[in-house]
Amino acid sequence: MLRRPRRKLLALLGSFVFAVTLATGISASSASAQTACAAAWSAGAVYTQGNVASHGGQNWTAQWWTQGETPGTTGQWGVWRNPVPCGGGTGPGPGTPNGLDVTEAQFNQMFPNRNSFYTYQGFVNATASYPAFSNTGSATVQKQEVAAFLANVSHETGGLWHIVEQNTANYPHYCDWSQSYGCPAGQAAYYGRGPIQLSWNFNYNAAGAALGLPLLTNPWLVEQNATVAWQTALWYWNTQSGPGSMTGHTAMTSGAGFGESIRSINGSIECNGGNPAQVQSRVNNYTSFTSILGVGTGANLYC
């Protein structure tokens, strides 16, 4: 279960604009896959959901209204997802959509008994929201990061089996009424969901703001949509340090090691001798997954 991190929330700097128009010269082509490049993305343009723009040799689809957001990143105004190579640009490698360093066959090998909700395609789609994931450092480091993320995810969900937190008695406790926005979905609505068991109203609020999704008012999206579930896990992994001093992404790409990724997720409970059996379970997953991906584990496995 995702423990309560420090209250460093992402601020929503302004209200969303529901009525937006396309800047002059920007194509409003459909979101279907295509090989021809759409009109080039413009930093000053405003795009509505479903618009396509070309950036970096790929066509990107706006999944929310966006204003000045570089395709492949997230921000206040929206997100770009599902890149499709165009114009001879460099596309993902064989068997690894979006350049992700784990194939579907390897994913299935890691999670032979996974819940059908946790689809590989949902994972692939979600990585477009955080393009630095599995795309930072050497090829070895990139594979180690994927293995580390999935190892922690496996531990949190019993091998990608549980979609929601199993202890229902905890449900009413994840509402922090001191937050100005309160708990509009109900006091018992913010229980753990998804691959890293996102919990607490302030985490749903922050993740929703980052991803352009109404998670504060509709937290059930995380248990109903596989891509959204994976997005929330990647949001935490890439942007939140929790009880640790760095994010899981930073831990794996800076050389700090797998142990620091454990600390960022549940370090206050498990690390420094708190629960060595749980730490060992995560390390065992990581060791197995790096073996499947054909890379070493690196140093500093424990916390």
C-alpha cells in the first residue's frame, strides 16, 4: 500500500479553459495512426482533445486541451500520448512500443498470473505521459529502471493481481479534511488503487492535476481504466519521493540503486530494519526481472 508522502502537492496554477480554438495554420486532423507527418507542433498553439501535431519525427495526439505543452510531457494544460512515427522519424525498436525496454512476452513472463485488467498496452500507453521513464541513461540503466518499477509494482499488487486495496477498513482514513478541496468524492473514496496503490485525497488531487484527469472527483477511474491506473503509478515513480529523498526514477538513473526506490515507496515502514522480509520480497522481484531483461542488478539493492 502506498504510504502517506510529504505534502508537497502540485499546484494547479489556473482554471482549465473549456472553450479553446486552434491557432492559425494548425491542423485538426484525426487521432488515427498515420505515416504522413501532421502539421508541426507549435509552442504557442492551443489544441483540443483529438488534435494531432508532429514533433520529433512522430505524430502526437492531444488527449486533453493543451496550451504550449511539448508533446510527450505533461503539465497544467494537458497531455500528449500515443506517438506514431512519421516522415521517416526514428520509431520504437522491434517488439518494444514507444521504445519501452520490456516486450509483451517479457511482461507476460514477469506476471504469468496477472489480473487481465493490467494490460501491457495500458502500460505502453501510460509511458507516453512520462517519456524520461525507461529512456534515461545507458541501455543497461533503462532496463534496470523498468525492472525496478515493475518489481515494486509486483510487490504492491501481489503480482499485478489486486486492483484495489484489500483492507476495506482503511478506506475512510484516506481523507485529509485539512486540504482546501476536501474529499468531494466522499470520505471513503480515496483508498489504494492501481499498480502502486495510490491513496489519500491529496495524492489523487496531485496526480489528477499532473495528468489532466478528474481524479479528485472521480478516483474510480484508476480502477476502471488500465491506462489511467498505469499513469498514476508512473506519476508517483517519476515525480514523488514519498518518505525517501528522491524519486524512484532518480534512484535508478542516478546510480543510487534499487534500495532507494524502495525507500521512496514505503521506506518509513520497511527500510532501516523496519520490515526486512518485505524488502527482500522486492529485491527478489527485481533480481528476477533484471534476469528476464538480461541485465545486472547494479549495487545498493537494500535500504
